Amino acid sequence: MSNPLNFPIDAQELVPHHPPMLFIDQLLEADDESAVAVTVIKPGHLLAREDGSMSQTALLEIMAQTVAAMRGYIELKAGNPPAEGYLVGVRSFEIAGEAQVGDRLRVVVKSTAIMGGFQLADAWVQRTAPQAERTAAALATASIRVWSPQE
């Protein structure tokens, strides 16, 4: 396992998901309130259509997994394994574009509140050029609610 302070961190170290259900590749940066992740939509992706376009559901799941990676990073720093979590609510979900197989996506989440096992976060997904971190307008934005069972 890599040092939790060295970014980027492989998403498999931070979330309990495994392929084909793991939709993000790496966590680029994180703290207790925000995170940035990236993923490349690969051929054969579970939520890709025959024409190569992605289901809008995939964008929501990518946002939720970025919240999970942020929480996993916090747990990893504390010496704990990643906790289970569930996307339980979506508000203000707006789609401005469509992701395609081959796209490199940058996902940003900002925590707005934590109440017990619930975390609220604003999130957006942007397409980036593979050769640089230039970003375009958001493909999707949402306010999401994630729940992790409390011990």
C-alpha cells in the first residue's frame, strides 16, 4: 500500500469497490472537506452503451465513489480500512454533456455537512484532455447524500 500522503493514490486502496463496480481510477488530492479524482472511461465499462456513450447513472456513481475515496483517505490516514457507504440521495442533478468511452474525467467533491453517518457533498464531473489538466465545463453537477453505517 502506498503512503497515504503521496498522491495520486489508487482508488482500490480507498474504496471497498472492485472492478467492474469501481468507476474511479485515482485520488489526486484530498483533505477532510474536499477531493479530486480522475478516471478514464474504458471500453467495456459496465455502464457504457453500445455507441460508447455513458449512462447518466455512471456520472452519479462516479461522484459518490469520489466521496467514498475522500472518506477512505481520511480512514487510511487514521490507520483504518475503508468503510462501506451508500449513495442515498441526490438533489439538483444537472446534466450538461455526455461522457464517452475514452474520455478522461476529473471529479471534484466538496463536503457541505456531516451528520452522524450522513455526508452531504456538492460534486461535479468535467472532461479533461489526457495530455493536460485543462478542464472544460462540467458534464454533470449534483448535491449528493452518502451514508456510512456507524459502528
